[in-house]
Amino acid sequence: MMEKKILAAANFLKKRLSLPRAEIAIILGSGLGTFADTLETKKPRAAKEISFSKIPYFPPHSVEGHAGKFIFSKVENIPVYLLAGRVHYYEGKTMQEVTFPVRLLKKMGVTTLILTNAAGALNETYKPGEFMLIRDHINLMPEHPLRGKNWEKWGPRFPDLSDAYDEKYRKLAKKIAGEVSLVLHEGVYVASSGPSYETPAEVKMLRLLGADASAMSTVPEAIVARHQGMRVCGISCLTNMAAGITSQKPNHAEVLEVTKRSSQKFHPFLNRLIREIVYDQKMRKLV
């Protein structure tokens, strides 16, 4: 049943938007959806974007700061699919709904997925407005996205996550960040269900576990992407210090404001990263 829903959504998008195949896709987290506005299009934007709500079986979203649009655009003539927003487990969705977009992107031919999010910093050396490249993750979600029957044509029953976030892409990202003067740390991301922010005691626990940043998304998407053989790059915009580290209390309005300010530096970095990833893909095909 799930496969039929994914196929219906993919066929709808290809027919409705006359989409060519894109091998790279980006899921834009809270406040980062403005990246889509910076990209070139050969037709009016209305012809190349569509609301999630109009895509068959696509789970609805309800969070401020997420535009809720599937967008096709180009980065210097490189076809790219963008999801301006995501659905979250805390919205009452199942993990199958949360990861439906990733299954859909795979069905449409995507081989590389860039995941972005807004996250709270647990590492005291980090500062709001900086970014963190995800090296690894800790999954504290109460439900696993691969729980239930496994479809072998999608991926193995027990997928390996020892390199969940592609090492080659992490090296590319760090190189580009240095060239564009973007502060990009590298660390461990922890995902919890939300929607409440962590308590100071929970923050202490997460730091003891080795986490550097915390939020409420990304990990289920990364797991399902790797299950399908997609290569993943994850990047967090650090919007605030987690509870108890400073006297300031986290809130969603602050998250959106920090991502808005930080996006001016993030956009050119992401453009360069896309170009470098596509170049790397071409070189691999020639080997």
C-alpha cells in the first residue's frame, strides 16, 4: 500500500510539474526555506512549485517557519528538488508519514539528500548563528522509522549506519565553509520527539552522552535515506544555547529569527556544496 502511494505521488509530480530527474534534493528546516528564493528558474516559479497539501498522500504539515512546498529549481543548471519544510513526529504523524517525503524523493531518482535543520547547541563552544555539520547522531525518538515489515527492494532488514552522514561530503562541506568564511563545526546531533524543549537536567544528560546539538527531526529521514542507499549530508543551524547553559530560555520565535539572519551566509555555502557534490558524482561515474 505504501509503495502505491509513493508511486502515485511521484507520477503526479512528474506530470503536474513536468519535472526532469534531479539526483540531489534538499530538505530545508525551520526558517531555512528562503534558500529556494535564491535559485534560478527557467519558468515562472508558480509552474515549478506545489504545496504539500496538493500532492497525493503527502502528509500535511502545521509548523510555523515551514512553507510546506515541493519545489523544482536549478543551481547553475543543476536540477534540484527542494522541500521547503518537513513534517514532524510531534505533529502526531507516524514515522511512515514523517519519512514519506524521503521515500518519494528516492522514487523520483534522487541519490543524494542534504538535510538541514534548526538546532539548539549543547556544546558550550558553539554560538547561536553558527552551523554544525552532522558527523553522527543519537536517536532518542520513541519509534523507529524502519519498524514493521521490511521491503527488500527498498533496503536491507538491518541497514548499516556506521557512515550515516557521508564522510566525503563532510570533507567537501568543511573545505567550502573555510572558503566562504562560514563557521561550521562538526559534531553529534541528538533527536528527540518534542515538541517541548529539553529541561536543564536533560541537557546535562545529553551532553554526557556525547551530543553537541539537539532538535526534533532529521534522524528518521537520514535512517530511511541510508536504508534506500542514498548518500546523506546533514547540517544544523545553531539557533540557541540549550536550556540551562545560559540564562536565556529557548523559544520558536528566536529560532526563526536566528535562521533568517544566518541564511545570508548559508545560501552561498549551500550553492557551492551542491556544485561540489554533483562534480564528485560525475567523477565517480567515470571511475
